[in-house]
Amino acid sequence: MSKPENTFNPSATPADWLAQMTDPQAWQSMLKMAQGSAPAMPAMPAIPLAPATAALVPPEKLSALQKDYMSEMSALWSGMLASHKPVVKDRRFNAEPWQSNPLHSFNAAAYLLNARFMNALAEAVEADPKTKKKIRFATQQAIDAMSPSNFLFSNPAAQQKIIESKGESLTKGIMHMVADMRKGHISQTDETAFEVGRNVATSEGAVVFENDVIQLIQYRPLTKQVHQRPLLIVPPCINKFYILDLQPENSLIRYAVEQGHTVFVVSWINADESHAHLTWDDYIRKGAIEPIEVAQEISGQKQVNALGFCVGGTILASAVAVMTARGKSPVSSLTLLTTMLDFTDVGVIDVYVDEAQVAQREQAIGAGGLMPGRDFAATFSSLRPNDLIWNYVESNYLKGEDPPPFDLLYWNADSTNLPGPMFCYYLRNTYLENNLREPDKLSVGDEKIDLGKIKAPTFIYASREDHIVPWSSAYASTALLNTGKRSNMQFVLGASGHIAGVINPPAKKKRSYWTNSKLPATADGWLESATEHPGSWWTGWSAFLSRHAGELIDAPRKYGNTRHKPIEPAPGRYVKMKAE
């Protein structure tokens, strides 16, 4: 919480500001700050900035930027000397102490001006697109980290709270920081308020199958009759499955059960050293193919409806392609939620993926080891640092406030480790080389993967503000699956982001979604003629699912069958394993 080294002084004169902001060494030191974030927290994955040191701003652009900057800073400085309080419109500086005191208002305004100038410098750099993206990202990371609201010496709202609480807020802030240092992450919620199986992941069911990678949960029917074909859900293996079963009122799992489906859900292992050798093939075979086969056996059906979420969708689609190559037709319908199969555009996360970084991971854990869940959490938090890092640094540490209980943020902090060989294969063959989209380029065992040979009716959902899976990338799956039979495909776009867009139950009557019966070549072309509807996309998906779920039969009275008997009650023990 002390003043960081190598930062700019918000009270400097215009001439000093200009010298600092146009000094190459100072600028590079600012960019390098993006390689780490919250004080005393685990470092973010490094962003290689070596190319940025050689990337230059053309002299004429730099001169114009300097001129504009000097003019704006001089006006701000003159206003300060004349006791004119600048107008500051930024939610970080909305508190009364920022707005009422001219000095603090000036500091905030000066910071925002310098932020604009740094971003303008980054935009003016002439470099290849990948390098420029890294420079923009690193610059924004530095800008966000340097906000005067992040440090006690320059945050008047935090200082006022210390006075009003007679030092109690400072004491609590230090206690919060020490506790978070021990946990290894910034607390975003009261983690003691939740317990898996007690007040999250509470849908009734039983584990009916397990191997060293997953447990398979079967949920108790809530209707007298169910559809013949069950629904198998494969959630992402980098998170716990209960994002789909947080509370009864926003549980996608419970909703599907209420619609008359026998629901099976994969619960991934939280990998430890005993799993450090597992591969991508292991996750395809044990995490998707075996669950499909078990669901078929228990239901007595040759086909199941299958749903994959995020990387769970990538795994599921690969598994279905493998089974198709074996001459099987295991699914009557395929649903993919915020899933990438074509990794041409992976969004802002691309700054963390290049040959050097992937090779470094492969050298460290590619032959055996673990990809720590905390690294995933740090990476995803860095994509929205003001919301997921600095907001909590200010409230928890500087102001000593207790984070409120919030089930989604509790889930967000419940990290999951992955086996190193599995993760490195996934990283190289999807994010780096984009091999999955190429027919027969990848194999699982002896089977070649060709996504185009999957002929099952497909429902693809994307979220418009998704910063992890760009919606246009999710749309690209429409060109890879059901090749030659696009009439079998339905694409739906929802409002909001990666999680909030998916978890949008109809009863809430929130947000909206877009549909279009046509599938033009580009995502933008699809959106141009799409129709917006208020509310949740769940109802449309439910109708799609029912069309492919078979006739209604009496609901099963028992879990599993004679071969696959109940092992333990849901949510099972795998989901309760914590990442070290």
C-alpha cells in the first residue's frame, strides 16, 4: 500500500509531466508494470515486451501528441492555480473526498489525462499487429495499476475512513491483506459464507460413475415423466461444474431437470501430483467419451443430448468427432455454450499466447507437472483488472471493508488445477496453432478428428460482451460443424459476458438475446439481420432440446442401473477438492 517505485507523480508541473511521459525509459518501465498486479499476490503471466522496445512512434505523431498533451496539461495546471476544480467523470473517483477537494480532483484529472496520453502513444506505435496488441494491453495494465485510488497515500476516501474509524479500517485492511497473502489470491467475496453441497451445488442427485478424471452425477427427476434421451453436460475443466448449479433460482441444471430431462453432469477432478502425467487424450476419453457411454447405458438409449460449456465444449466436440470416426452416432443433438473450435481470434487473451510462452510452459510442465488454478485466475482477472483486482485492493485493503457474500465470486475463486501435459497440448494445438479446425490434423488415439463429420443438430450460444470467447469466434463454429447441412444448425447470441450471459434464467426477465434463421458467412452479417428478443435464451434452447429428446416415459425411480450403482450423493467429493 506504499507508493510504488517508477510511477509518475500526479502533482508534477506540466513540464515535468511532459518529460516523464515522453521519456522512452520511463515509458518502458510503465509498460513492464503490467507483468504484475496486486501487491503481494501471485504474479500475472508475463507479457513479453521485448518487441515493444524496438517499436517506435513516428516523430511527427509524437510531436503532435506532445503538443496536444502540453496544451491540456497547461490548462489543467492553470485551473489548479486559479482554484478551479476540474470535472472528473470516472467511477473510481466518485466519492465525495475526491470531488470536494481541488487537490485531489486535480490528481485524479491529471491521472486520467496521462492515461489518455499513454494510450495514444500505444496507438501511435508502428509495429506488427501482435506486438501492438501486447503494447496496448500492457499499457492499459500499467495505467490501471497506477490509479491514485489504488494507494493509501493518494486516496482521500481511504484516508478519511481511517480518521472516521479511528484507525480501525487500516487495521482491518492490513488483516485482510495478510489473510489474502496466505490464501494466494485477493478475496472478492466472503468465502466463509458458502459451502459446496450446503448452499451452492444443492440439486439432488448421486454420483453413478467415476474414474481418475471425472465423476458423473445423475440428478433426481422433478417431473413424473421424462424424455427418453438424457442430457449430458460437460462443463469447463478449468472451473468447478457448479457454476451451472449455484442456487435453485439460477441453476441451468435444475432448469433442465424441470423441463423433463434426465440430466447427467461431469464433475472434473482437481488435479494433484498423482494426475500430473494425464494428457489431452485422457481428458477426451475419460472426461467425455466414457460419460457419454455411461449415460447411454443407464438410459438404455443409443443417443444422448450433449451440452458443452467453454473448454468443455471443445472437449465434447472432439469426443463426438472421435466417436463419429469410429462409425458411431452418439448424440441426438449438440449444444455448445461460449465455445471455441476455431481459434483464429481468441480476443485479448492472445497477448499471453506466442511460441516463446508456450514453449516455456512445455519445458516446465509439458512432460509432467501441474498448471496451477491460481494462474488461470490471475490471467482472467488481468483481462478486467479494475473490476477484478484494483476494486478489491481499494475496498478490502485501503478501506478495510469486508467483501460481501456472492455465490458467483465464491465459485470464481474456487480454482482448479490441470495436468501439465494436457494443458500444454491444448494450448499449442488450439490457441497457438489452431489445429482443431483442420480436418484430420489432430488425433485422439488412432482416430483422426474431423469436426465437419459431426452431423447432429447443433445449438450454438455466444455472449456478445464475452472477453474470453469472442462471440464472432463462437460463430465460426457454424462453418466447421455439419458441413453441407447448415440447416441443422442454430446460432443464438445473448447479451452480457462469458458467465452472466449464460446464467440468465427466464424467471429473472433480464437482458436479451438475438436470433437469425440464416447463417451468413460472417458474424457481422448474421447480426445485421438478427432479431432481438427480451429475456432469456434458455426457453429457445429448451424447445430445441425437446425436439431431439424423444418421447416422454415414466421418470426413473432409482439412480444408475445394475452396472452403475450410486457411489455417493451429489455433488460428490471431486468438486470439493481444493487447489493447493
